[in-house]
Amino acid sequence: MKKILLLIAFLSLAFQGIAQEKEVYDIKFQGHKKNKIGFLKKYVSVRKGDKLDSLQLEQDVVLLKRLAGVSHAYYQVFYSHDNLYNVFFNIEENFTLIPNVNVWTTTNEQLAYKIGLYDYNFLGRNIAFGGFYQNNGFDSYGINLRAPNLFTRNFGIALNHQNWTSEEPLYFDQGSANYKYSNTSFEILALYQINFKNRLQFGINIFKEEYDYLSGVTSNAIPQSLSLDKQMLKFVYEYDNLNYYYQYIEGIKNTLYLQYVTTENDFQDNFLIGWSDFMYFKRIGEKGNWANRLRFGVASNNASPFAPFSVDNNLNVRGVGNIIDRGTASLVLNTEYRYTLYEKGWFILQGNGFVDAGTWRNPGGTFSDFTNSENFRIYPGVGLRFIHKRIFNAIFRIDYGYGVTKNASNGIVFGIGQYF
């Protein structure tokens, strides 16, 4: 009888423990000014009445730190009454209304400039909205709207319009020619967040490309004036397991891009293009950060000067020059070590040493082109980053890359934001 009473007492205490499970009574935010409370409460996953789960709260903090309008976040839990607790999310906000001004010289020594204005937290609801105007001898402009949480916590939309004109090189067997290239496009994308780490984008881009001959070699196979109407189906899958602490990043991210382009003309067939960006970041000590990007891309292997992958300073290999070659497949590795040289208040000075290496498949060629010394590029280099802690993506970078492979060049590359 005594044993039975003890068992009943034990079971009673166990059920009482379950009944007394800690619950969320309310969710509150502190430190917000521009970010809207309604949006923040919808954005985090924790809800009133949920079981108090520290893992869920930690994931919500990571999600908050991914917002353009948040530079840092953490949570606190306070007892309310009975078995109920209040959850406080404390956030430090970013300034997100960012002007963009760039000035440079083109290949023919003409002064060029680009001005723009973007709000990356428009209306305090994680909406990116803005546009730019560019003059590099030709007029270009773009307008962009991206609202990933417009309809629900997980579902949104992106709208983009661009009218772009530039001088572009095309490569033939006999040499290269410069063309005036114009691209007028309208794009709509659906944005869907599957869960904490996985996201999708899919939609359509309708665009018109025009090529007009300027200088260089000519080819009977390619007209000196060409107009192409095209449609692009676009799909993007993103796995994001990155964690941010101001300028430091740790974790893994992989983004897969797939595009199918249809057109009706005698000079370019319908083609499929896909590439994957795998990124790995690791904190080293208190001030170091090792960053890596491996990019592999493949497209339909047409023997055409309109090959989609380009070898370019601003895309893949620092110091190599502006669009020095094109290919139908690419393999690029960027690795760099970032180190905080100075930090005080909102200002950070960061130095980095890097190695960029890449190789390409020639249009109509084979994958053995990857090992061709004419295609292979290795560019080590060094750089500086000037970072503002409280302004979104306020990173001004300067990199100098020096080629060590055949027919190499060297050069300085400027930009906004980390290279990757």
C-alpha cells in the first residue's frame, strides 16, 4: 500500500510539472524606432501561448539580425505570473536610407557616374525600394521593389524594371569588337520562405536586347545591328545558415540559380543557365573572419559570342580587368581572411588578404578548357574595408589584385559591400 501511495504521489508531481510548463504570456520589442511593431511581431515565429523554447527564441534572434533594418538583436525572458513569462526582443537599428554615388572612367577614358537612392526598410516593414540613374556615355536607369513579407510572414513579391545601356565587348575567333548593348526588362518574382533556413524565388523576366556595332573586328556571322526579344523563367533556391555579429559572419550559405531563356532569332538559340554559390564563413579568434565562396556555373554550350559567363573585376576575379573574356561554364574560388584593424564606436577598419582563382569553358568548347592555361587565372591581393556599424551595408571596399598566371594583369577594384 505504501508503494502505491508513493507511485501516486510521484505521478501527481509529474503531471503537475507538465501542467506548470512555462508559456509565453506576451512578446515585446525594445530599441525599435523605424521598424513597425506589427511587422516585427508577425516576422518572429514565437506567439503568445507558445511553450517557452530557448531554441526557438535563438532562431528568431538570428532572423531579426538578417533584417536590413537591424544591426544587432538579443532576447530576454522575464517572469510575469503563474507559469507565464514575457519575452523581450532588444534590437539595435540600422539606418537604411542609403544614397549611392559612383564615379569612374570608362575604357575610352570618358567620365562616368551612377547615382541612386534605396531604402532597405521602406515603411519599417523590411521592404527594399529605390532606383538609380547611370551615365557612362549612355543613359541607364532602374527601379526595384522587394517585399519578402508583403502578404504573410513567409510570402512576398519582387518587382524590377531596368533600362540598361553600356559598351560591351564581344569575342570572335579573329578578335573582339565593341558593341553598344541595351537591355530593357520587366521582372516579377514570388518570394517564399519555407522555414528558418530555406527560401525560394521564382518568376518571369521579359526583356529586349539590342546590339549596335561601335568598333573592332567584324564577322559575317554576326550582324552589326541586332534586336532580340527574350523571356526568362527564373528559379532561385537559398539555404541560409549564417549567423551575424556586426561585421563578423559564421556558418554556411548556398544559393542555386536556374534560368531558362527563350528567344526567336537566327543568332542565338533558347538556352539554360544555372550556377551555385556555396559560401563558408568561420570566426578565427576575436578579430578574424575567414570567408570563402565557390561558384560553379554551366550554360547551354553554344558556339556564340553571346556567352553568358564573363571574366570580370566586379564579379569574380579582382584585378583581372573589365569583361576580358566570356564562357559557357565557369569555376571560381574566392577565399579571403578579414581582420579588424581598428574599431571604435560606429567605425570599423578591416583589412583582408585574398586569393581569387577562376577558369572557364570556351563557347562551344569542352570541360577540358578548365585546365587550359589560356583560361586559368589566379589573383592574390590585399584590401581594406571602411565599415559603419549603424548603416545597412555601409562598407566601402578597396582591393588590389595581382595576377600570377599567364598573360596576367593587375588593378584596383572599388565597391560598396563585401565582395561576397
